Amino acid sequence: MLALGYTFSRERTTQQQLYDQVAQLQRQMNQLATTTTTSSVDIAPQEHRFLPTKEEQDERSLTCACETPSGFTYASDFGVIGDATADDTLALQAAIDSASANDSGGIVVIPKGTFRIFEPLIVPAGVTLQGQGYGDSPLAISFDAGASTIAYCGTDYAVKLAGHAASLRDLAVYDWPYGTDCENIQAAGGVLVEADAALVESVIVSNIFIYFFLGGPALSLVAKNSAGIAFGNYQNVRIRHAKQGISLQAEESSFVNSNSFLAGGMSGGGFEVGVIAQGPGACNDNKFYGMFIEPPDTTLTHVYVSGAKTNVKFHDVRLEATSKSLDKPIVIIDDSSYGNVMNGLLGH
């Protein structure tokens, strides 16, 4: 191997020279094939596919009229404003719908700003909603740090992921409490992954800050009507102030399983429960790695598991309840549940 390497370095043959030499050799083989005979029986010419020379490549590049898809859908092209005052619902959904219809790239890029919406954003299969990050604080919404914030004013979920490989990345989702039109309205929840009589796989939620959803779950996975949610990946989801942190629910004949939750965690006030997993369907083998669940207190418990087909797998998860009474548990697992795994640090 050393000798071959030495010979190659001595010859100093350029890549383009080799390319042209191969093309010339292939032409000679074509000519030879057209003049060769055996026993007075003609051999049909064997055409060899040959590589174009550099000159031919240049000529082709001048005559090729190619259309290259943009790769991104920019929400700004659809009229979003992001000034925390305007209604950006229709403009944002139009950008998402364009990506879904393959009229533009499948990644919808949201600029920095605070985008008020009054209806849930529906992110269908194969579409990614991509922001500029959630700012410079994991404890509160930053309005002046180049962040992208979805500010929801309504009674439904703020964002719904509704198909295979739907994705949400690098932004904040906020139950918006400001203004006379929003101050007395409470959302049902933050981000919903829902499967209704269908299978939803490979959803990705990454680097998301879900803030102030005191009326329901910050992040919810719900399967119903013989449906399933599986193989999703939820990375660095930061939850602050919520009624429920992460809710996993499988109705009868449905399943929510084999989803992974990596890093991130939840803190703050207003919590009824941190993580809740419940049947009666198969809600099992959902794994949590390196997370923290540390509301000072919860009205029910930090982790609640219910159902004969339900379990959770916690690996290196920190559970902390600094203000919870010592006579109240921070983990409740119903007698019917089996196969649970929990390791990490528990503080009470």
C-alpha cells in the first residue's frame, strides 16, 4: 500500500486529466467494436457509455435549463408581521400549507418576532416549522433576543402536529395573556401530537420553549379511534408553568409507544402533574433520558402512570419537589401498571 501511494504521488495526474483519458479510451473501444468480426459473422457494435470531456461538460452547462427547488418556505413571503399586535394566523398557515402542497420547500422558516395567532397552527406530514430560537432565557419569554414566539390567543391547542415526520424546531409557544381580547382566555394546551384513526410516526419536536399553559398540557400525545403514535423524538423541550407538563394518552384500541424524550424538562408553578401516562390503550415503552422534572410542588404528583398496558422508562431523570409535603408522593404508579423503569436522582 505504501508503494502504490508513492507511485500515485509521483505521477501527479490531475482529476480532470484522468477524466478525459477515460473518455478517450471509451471512444477507442467504441471504434474497435464497430470494426471487429469473427468467422465472417459480424458482431453488432457494442456502444459504450462514455464520460463527457471538460469541453462537453461546459457546453452542456450552458444549454441546460434546470429548475432547482428553493428548499425553504419563508413565512415573511406570506405577509407575517410578528409585532405582537397583528393577527398572523392566516399568513403563517398559508406558508405551512404551501410547504405541504409542495409549492415551496418543506421547511417553513419563521423570522424573529412575536406572532399572534387566534387559531391553532396545523403542521401536516413532512412539514417543519422552524424558528430562530426561543431567546436568551429558559425561565421566561424573551421579546428582545432575536427569538421566534408563537403567541396563541384561543381555547384550543396552539400548535397541532398532524402527520408522519411533522416537525417543530427552535421557537417558543406561549399562551398569550395580553390585551383585552386575550386576557381572559385560556388555551387547552400548548403542542398537540394527535393520531385519529391513523398512524403518526417520526414526529420531531426540538429546542422548543412551551410557556404558561396553565389550562392543560404543555405537550400532549393523544391516540384515538384505533390509531397510533410511535418513534417520535422530542429533544430539549423546555416547559415552564403548566397544568400538565407532558401528557401521553392512548384510548382503547390505540397506542402511544416507543417515543423518546431527550434532555429538557419542566419547572415553575401551576402544575397538577409533571408527566402523566395513561391508557386504557397501550401507552408503553416511552423513554425519558437525562431530563429534569422539578416543579417545587404539584397538586397531584410529579409522575403518574395508570393502566394495565401503560409504563414509562426513566433513565437519569431528576425528580425534585422542594416545596412538597413529605407525606405526599412525587411518583404514583397504579397497581395495574407493570414494566416501569426509573433511575436517576430523587429529591423531596
